[in-house]
Amino acid sequence: MKRIIALALLFAVGVTIGYFILKDKEEPLPVINPIDLDEEMVDPEMLRVGNKHRVGDFSFLNQDGETITQAEVEGKVYVAEYFFTTCGTICPKMNKQMRRIQFEFADNDEVRLMSFTVDPEVDTVQQMKRYAEDHGAKTGQWHFLTGAKEDLYALARKSFFVLKPAEAQNLGDVGSDFIHTNNFVLVDRVGRIRGYYDGTSKTEVDELMLDIERLLEE
């Protein structure tokens, strides 16, 4: 009997050690740069960037009328999306998933959610406030951001790379194009892109939340 117990304990210890060895060997999330993406998704001037891409500086107003800059996410892990409040197709699904992320990390000050509008003429601070309240946005963690369309779109094209090929064809005319993407972009503590996920998919957002945990442990 003692021998069986000893073997059982030895097995349990072996399994535990094996788990941590495998965990330590787990591949880190990739760092995504412009050269890793489809050229049609990237602003032409960004194609020269090698392995040092960082999300660029920005300054927008959130739903409370506060100016939110890059300083808000420095040292944080965050998820970015582009949406608009009057969207009746993919955006409600995406922000349902954003609420799941917020709920999962509600007590973690190292996580931010950044929702940039693609329709700032409609999505004023007041409109964003109503939308944020309807979606239970936590003050200080989930920011709904609006500002000049050219600045919002430049960030999408030159930092987050969330364009679809058809949208990339109007690079020179911000006034006539419209970004409509289901991508969630995961960004690490130093501003590097670490993953893209379908924001309408519960399965992919489950994966995203696991990857947020991984980045928090890096």
C-alpha cells in the first residue's frame, strides 16, 4: 500500500513539473509588424518598417469629454477596435464581446479597452456618452474615442492596420471612404501589435482573453 501511495505521489509530482516545463516553453505571442501583413492592408509609407513598429501617438476625446492620449495606455495591455454607434450589423456583436472582456478584467487596472469611431460627425462626445452608458462601460477602463476623422483614420491605417483591401483603395481621400472592420487589435505594454481577432466571434474573443493574460505575465 505504501508503495502504491509513493508511486502516486511521484506521478503527481512528475505531472506538475512537466506542466511547468511545458508552460515555460510556450511560444510567446508574435510581434506583428507591417511586413508581416498583406500589403493591401498597410499604408504604403509603412511598408518600409521592419521589426520596430509601435502604435503612434494619438489624442482624442472620450465619452466624458476627457482628452485621452498615448499616455493612457503606456505600460498597459489594451484592445482596440473601430466602430460607429449607429451601426446595426457587426458593431453590436463586437461590443457585446467587448463587454465580456471588460467583465473579465474589470478589477485589473493594467487592461484598457479603446473603441475608436469611424463616424465622428455623428459620434460626438454626447453620442458616445449615451452609447457607453448603454453598454455598461467602466469609467477609466473602456474609452469611446472621437475626434477629427483624418486623425482617426490615419491611426487605423498607419498604426493598427485594420483596413480591408477595398477600403485601402481610398487612401488619399478620407472624406469619401469608410472603415468597417470586425478586427480587435491586441497591443502590449510597449505599443506593439500582438494579435488580431474577429470581434464578432466568441471563440476568438475567448482566445483573445487568454492572450491578454499571457501579455500581463510577460
